[in-house]
Amino acid sequence: MLTVRRSRACTRWFSWYSRRQFKRHFHAVRVSVPPETLDMELHYPVVFYCNHAYWWDGFWSQLCTEEFFRQNLYIIIEYQQLVKHRFFTRLGAFSIDRSRPRSAVRTIEYAAERLMEKSHKQNALWVFPQGMIEHVDKQPLRFLNGTSCIVSRVLEETNRVYLVSVVSRIEYLDDQRPDLFLSFKVPELVGKADYSDHKTLTKHMQDVTADHLSFLKEKIIAKETNDFQLLVKGTESINTKIERFRKLAGLRRE
């Protein structure tokens, strides 16, 4: 497996690069984070579990960590993808190879070790339990058991771990370019006795994510997104420039 080789210089560069890409490709990146999520106790590790619908998912996990949390970020990426993009190991990524059971077990152990490491920062793991990119509205939503196995392994050594559902949705609204919406739920502080086995925990996270996705979709449809803060404002698109020119020139729209 490929392990983390974190670099501060690489992280700083990627922070600049990813914001530049978001500004270039999106009208806006909007995020809703409850205060309880921002106020998590730092001595408990946290697992952010997310739907996996877009190529951008790894980018915004780094963006949100930098903006909202004081954490050591770790993220699991498929071995075949991380081999092509080893740079991401410099940012906190490590690999999983589901085609090799022994390697997958090693990844679970490695993830648990990273979450349990002593640090003045909170250790945070970002995972996409679907295991592959699937359409945001695909139903039923299915999670693999790896995430719950990691949580179970951590709870053998520590008494509590935070679980936080995070969902994303990209929508074209009033601009030529789309908006990216990111929604965090209130964290769950779980212990070993809260779930009978890892399959029960997988089912729980799966159901929470499905409900969370439906909730976000309905909010966007109803245009009830005032609680989303603007994280990144995209560069001005052509349609906005044309509308401004029309107003300045006093031209009417046909």
C-alpha cells in the first residue's frame, strides 16, 4: 500500500491550486457547517463519511479542513488512482486495494493507527464508503463495510470517536457555471456499545447519508440555502459580464 508522506510545502501549494481551480470552474462553493461540528473536542478522532458523486471530492475535503478545522487530514484513495497521482500522499492520502484482501486489511489497520496517533491536533479521516463515483441521485445508496471496520478497530483502543456525515451536490442555478453545495451534519460521538457489529454501523451511516442527500436536494430546490456560507467565489462568467454590460448600456432584453 501507499502511505502518507505529508509535506507542508505541498499542502500550501495545493491549497493555492485548489482554490484557483474552484474559482475557475464554479460560480461559487457554498458550505453549511453546524456549530456543534466546529466545536468537536479535539482529543477524540473524527471520521467524515461522504457520498462520492464527483471528481472534485478530494479537493474540497482539503479546502474544508483548511477553512474550518484544526486537524491532521487523512484520506483514503483507491490504489490504482493513487499510483497515478502519488502527489496526494504529500497531502495526507493513503491507498486501499480491495482486489487484495490482505492489503485491504492493512489499510484498515493503518487508518486506525493514524486516527489514534498522539497529536495536539484532532486526527480526521475522510472516506467515501461507496467505493466508486456514482450519480448523486442513484438509489439505493450502498456503502462498503471498510469504514465501519476502521471505526470498530479504533474503538478497540479508544472509548469514543466522532462520525460526521458530509454530502455534496453540484447544481446549475442562475449562472453559466454551477454551484457546489457542501453540507455537514451534527457529529455523533459513538462508543463500542452503540452498535452491535460493523454491518449495523455501515447500515446506519448509509441511511444517514441517504436522508442527508435528500434533505440537501430539497433545500436547493426550495432555494432555502441562506444558512450556506460562501467559501469560494468564482471568477465572473461570460453571462454575468453580458448582463452588466446590458445594464450599463441601457439595453433591454428581448
